Amino acid sequence: MAFQELPVVSLQEWTRPGADRAAFAERLCTICHEVGFFRLVDHGVDPGFVAEYFDALRAFFALPEDVKAQIDKSRSPWFRGWERVGAELTDNRVDHREQIDIWSELPPREAPPGRPLEPAYLRLEGPNQWPDDAVVPGFRRLVERFQAEMGAIADELLAAMCTGLGLPADHLRPLFGPRRMSLVKLIHYPPTPPGEAGVNAHHDTGFLTLLWQHGVPGLEVQNQDGDWVTVPADDDAIVVNLGEMLQSMTGNYFVATMHRVVASQERYSSGYFHGPELETPLRPLPLDERFAAAVAASPRHREAGFMARREELLAGKRGTSSVPAETYGQQLWNYFLRSYPELVARHHPDVVAATGSAPA
């Protein structure tokens, strides 16, 4: 049966004393297999903090464009900062949103003398661009707290997923070392033009996404019948979905479900994208044979693909027609190549020359 609404999951059923963790983990993994999306409640995040966080988000986007442009992403070889409406492509179509990308704050890797840094995805580690605290007071403090709290919740969810997959709860923890690469995205959607999308249909790239919608709907999730299901925008529920890394590492037992945003009115949201170290390999998890058998029995899972790479888009492919990368870093790099071809060409021309993935 195709889902018509997202399941609701209470995190307290995993974290409270005496909780039946095995039952919670089994249900969670069933949801990850059948839907790939859920709404998380009882997560313990302070509503007062969320309100203050969104006040700062709205204050930034209300600034004059020349002030916001002081942290323009076009200046950053690490793809961090603010971008105007229409600056990002999804599936080679323009997205109608403006946003700020704040990745894990890391020192850049040093390239060998006279040579570019390879593999190229290591160039993603670097500093963020922050607005002046006098312009948006407390902005950095609030974003870093959001990043820390969402990361802790994501770690709990991954532990429950591992348990439900028959693995030790901490099986994935070694992948999330001191140089983890997670993203906070702060987003402002103007009303979406007819026939377009605030963000076009896509899968997410990493492990887990935790999204706060803050009162205005617009997120739509595609069910098994190809219909778009509107997600409620409750202020106290975190929308959680799986990325292509978990789909790959579970052999398609978990699914990264297609979703998009179409905003009928002005909309603000913020997402946290949970990611490990860039060099993390996308090796299959050591799962019981019953999981592979479930994939083999389901055309939806057996045929699940991955977002097309830049060179595939230029060759006319769309959607989920590709195969996964070998590492998390390469998975991210493929995302930047297809979503920001002009920025890649500006800051990393050697990559464009090597791959032939120049802007169309």
C-alpha cells in the first residue's frame, strides 16, 4: 500500500528509562524500508531555542541584498555562505529559494607543493562565512547550537537503526570522527512560480536529514504510486528522511525517497544533513540475508537508483538514473558538480578540465 501520510515516531520510546528499544528499532527500520520519511516528536529540543533560531534566520533574510552578499557563496571555494534565489540547480532545474550553507567548521587541507589537492572532494573542508554579529546578533551561536543538537539526535537515530538491522548500536559511530562533514542549511522560499519548485524533486546525498519547517507547509514526498503527499508543518515535529548513503550501505533495504518543495506563500525552514568524514567508504553493512531477500522481492527497492551525476545530466539523463559513489566525499563532490557547475568552474578549473563538466 502506498503511504498517504508520514509515520509519527516518538524519540522517547528509544531514550526514556525502561524503553523497549528493540521494538522501537524494529518499527523504525520498517519505516525506513517502506517510506524513508517520518515525523519525529518528543525529541527534547527547547521550543524557546527554536523560536530564537528562526527569529535570527528571518532577520538575516530580511537584510538588504548587498549586506547578505558580504557572505556570498560565490566567494567560497568551500561552497559555504549565502546564495541568491535561483543560484542552485537540482536535477539541472533552477530552485526558487535563497539559502545559507554552514558546514562543519574545519581547517582546509594543504595541497602538495605545485599540485592541486586530490582527491578533489578533500577541498570541501574549510571555514564558513558568518554574518557580522552586530548585524544579526547571536547568529553563529544559534547555528552552532542547532548543529550540535541535531547531530546528537541523528546519532541516536542511527544507533536505533543499527539495532533494528541486527548490528551493534554503535556500529556506525567510528565513521563519524573528528572531521565529520555535516551541513546546516537555512532557507527562505518566496512563493514558488507556477510550474516551478522551491527545490526540485531529489534524493538527499548523505545519511540523515533533520528538517524544521516552522509553521508553513510546502514539503511534498512522493509515495510508491508516484503521488505527492504534503507534509504537515507542525512547529514541534522534526521531519526526518534518509539519504543515499544509507540506501547504498543497506543494499537498497532503506530507501532515499524523492521529495520537493512547492511554496504557496513565503516559507522559512532549516535542515541539518548528518554526515561522516569525507573519506568514509560506502561499504555494504554486514546484514543478515533476509534484508537482501526483501530487496530482491520488491521492484521498488531492487530498482532504486541514485541522483544523476553532472556528466550524466549533460548527456540527457535525469532523476535517479545513476549509481552510488565509492566514498561520502565523492558523493558530496558529485552533488556540487551538478548543483553548482559555475562555482566549480570558478574555484576548481582543473576539475572541470579533467571531467568535462563545464556549465551548460
